Amino acid sequence: MQMILQKIISTSGYCSRRQAEKLIRGGAVKVNGQRATIGDQADLNQDQITIKNHPLATAEEKIYIKLNKPAGYTCTNRKFDKEKNIFDLVNIKERVFTVGRLDKDSRGLILLTNDGDLTQRLTHPKFQHLKVYEVKVRGKITNLNEIKEKFLKGIIIGDKKELARAKKIEYLQKETFVVSLSEGKKRQLRLMFRAFNLEVKDLKRIQIANLEIKNLSAGTWKYLTPEEIRDLKK
């Protein structure tokens, strides 16, 4: 059966659909020896698909894992000497990739999967899936109402002068906020709080869509339950 090429690649578990599009545009994907282009279709039963001259292997089963990432670990499939990586914590043979990365200094919930379609739905901005963070800041909070108002209306951040918004923000106590985002700009929360001269001293993601970290200990992981998988796919 003919299927759009980037969907075939993401469904195989090789990478997300967005990453597949980058590989196609970069000339890394070929169908029957011919360089592929965006919009091409193929049939897994009839066509030979290669990525960087290696045959595309299909995933035999879908893997869904949640991990409580400790601070100090990177979220990348590339490994570098003297750098701690989340894939050092997950001892499985299957190739999986992250859904929504956390920067090295942040901690909390990471979803690992080889389900490219689910990754696309959870990461693409148009689907508006929420990610929830517990953020502890350092500095004097004298303008709490203004912080809440501007977080919801939007704050210009970064060198690209992007508008960053929160969907929801709640102040708990002891300089601790719970913030919900439906977007994921680089170092977004750190830069948003910096606009109020507040330094993020601890950032922990506690929820991705319907998936919660619950009582999962730092540095440990487990396979999702059938109920958790079903809720994520709703």
C-alpha cells in the first residue's frame, strides 16, 4: 500500500515525522536508489527505502517508556565523552527517541518511544498538547499579579525576539510556580522568568499531555501501562 514517505519513516521508529522531513530535504533518503523528495510515496512491500545508504528497518513492536530525568543529563541520541546521557539510564536494545526534550540543567518527565505518529501528535504545536512544569525561582517576587498576567499574554524572549506564552500559571509557595505550556521554545521558562529578574534554580517537568510522572524516582524508568498508552493516544 502506498504511503507518504515521512510517515513510513516515522512509523518504522527511525525518527519523528519532522526529523524524517529534514532527512528527505537533506538528500539522505532514497527510494529504489533515487533521491526522495517531500511528497513522495512508497510501498514497504515493493520499494526499497534507504536512509544514509542503510535499508530502513521496520519496528516490530511499539515501545513506550517514561523516565524521570535527573539534572545533568542530556537528551540526545548522540553521545559525547564525559557527558551523561539519558540513554545511559535506559537499558533496552530497541531504538527509541525522546518526545519533548529537557535541557541539561532541567529534570523530570521524559517520554521515550519508537512511535513516530504519536511523537508527531505530541510535539507539533497545532495539537496544543500541554506540558506541565514545577519551577522554583531565586529572587524577590514583588509583582506576582504582573508575572501571571504577562506569562499568559506573552513575553518576548531570546535572540530571535520570539513571543512566548504560558497556558496556565499558578503560584504555590516558597518561590514555586506550576506552569503549563503548549509550546516548547528553547529555554523558554528560564527566559520568561528572567524578564522579571528571577533565576530558575530548579525546573521539573511533571506532566506531558495525560502522562504524569507520579512517584517515579529520579534516574529510573518504566514501560507505560496500557491505560497510559490509551490516554496518550486519545
